Amino acid sequence: MSGKERTVALCGNPNCGKTTLFNLLTASNMRVGNRSGVTVELSAGKWTKDKSVTIVDTPGARTLDDGTADERVAADFLLSRNADIAVCVIDACNPVAGLCLAAELAKNEMPFAIALNMWDEAQKGGVKINVDLLEKLTAKKVFPISAKNNIGVDELMNFCAKENVRDETRAAFSQNA
């Protein structure tokens, strides 16, 4: 890694595994729970594999528009453009709900990648997602991951930590818009 300071924002619906991913990346022990409202403010930490990368865990949000107070905290941070890239964490067992937020990020021309979290559980449950087609349709890089079991996370973060990731993700959006 280059050592250039970068910020990666984790966003997504409640209960999609953002805080589990945050804890894995930062060696933190933030509280996680299987209900909305467990994360109600921003949390930040350094990526253990590259201290020049700051990870920001946002509260669960289904929308960037009018929402609950914690959704507004997430939306305000994301729309402030203070992150170099967002990772839209989507529960791979229920991807449609998470893709609505991804569509809003795209509409606002946010640089982001998609992390299909709980990929291992989705596969065991028979959920079929064509990752290549999803990348083509969204013009975003898509990473099947399991934050709980640390599967695919290094690939996701190596992409997000690249020095030119903001320009790359915007260029991909412009080409497919």
C-alpha cells in the first residue's frame, strides 16, 4: 500500500454485518446485534493491515433520504463526501433490500463497491446471485464475502485501499450511466 491516507465508509441496511466487518478490519469489539439501532453513531478505526486506511462504520440505513435519526447520521456522512469510497454491505441472503441503498448511492454519484456479506450462508441456503451480471448492471465492483468467517475480505479491502479507487469507481459509473 502507498501510505496515502484514505477513508472507507461501511454502509448498508440494519443487520447486514457492517459492524462485524468493522470489528474484523479494525480489531475492535463494537457491539453487534440482530436488531436495528445497535449502531446509532459513527465509529472509526484504522485497518489493521494498513494504518493509512481509516474505516468508518455507519448506522444501518435503508435510504439516504428522509429516515430515522440514525439513518440521517449515515446519510449525512456519506453525502458529505468525506470518504474516498463506501462499501455498500448487502446481506447476500436478502440482496434486494440492500440494492435499494446501492441505487441511491449510485444516483448520488458516490464512489462505492458492493460487499455481498454472509455469502457462505446464502450459498448454503440456495440463494443464487450472478456476481458478474450484478457488476455489469451496477457498474460497481462486487465482492462475495463473509465478515464472520473472514472470507473475501482481503480482496475487498485491497480494492478499497487503492490510491485511485475514487477515480476508478466514478469512471465506471460514468461509462455505464
